[in-house]
Amino acid sequence: MRSKLLDVAEQGSVKAEVPAFEVGDTVDVHCRILEGEKERIQIFNGLVIARAGSGSRATFTVRRIVQGEGVERKFPLHSPRIAAIEVKRSGVTRRAKLYYLRERTGKAVRLKEKSR
């Protein structure tokens, strides 16, 4: 059971609008990168394989294949470092976590697209 004091403290760090995406969606995550004094936006695109947590502690994991090697990155959902999250395509899943995709390569990683 969570205390009301924690809920009030979290309200300041939670983003007002969070894009709707689910596990199995292919997304572009726009990350703010600091390089010295300059700030730029770098896009990390991949498949959402997991979501965890709630409130200000919510995170999601994105996986992509780079030069034949799997790369996973975990993002805090309400982080100020995340500029935007764009959903490119929605996949059909029957599981909450898609960790089984780690052992698969090539066409076996693809998911069926969700009809809208």
C-alpha cells in the first residue's frame, strides 16, 4: 500500500501526456543527448519487449538488431531526457514480456501487425 505523501511527491515528476504504446509495438524513442554544452536528439528505434513499474518509476525496454548483434536499452517513461515516443507499427502479442525474442534472429523476430 502506497502512502499519500509518495503520491503527492510523484505528481511533480510524472509527464502530463504519455503516448499510448504496448509491448510488441515498434517505436522511435527520441533521446536528448548532452555533448559538452550542446544538446541534440538521437533516435533509438526498436521493438518494445517489456514494460515495468508504475507511476514515476515506470520503465520500458526497447530491443533492436545492430550489425547482427542485439541491443537492448531500458528507458524511464517519465524521464525529461526522452523528448518523444513515436509508434511506428503495432504488433500482435499474447504475452506481457517478449524475452523469447532474444534467442531468435532474422524473420523469426517479426510479429504479425495489428489490424486497426
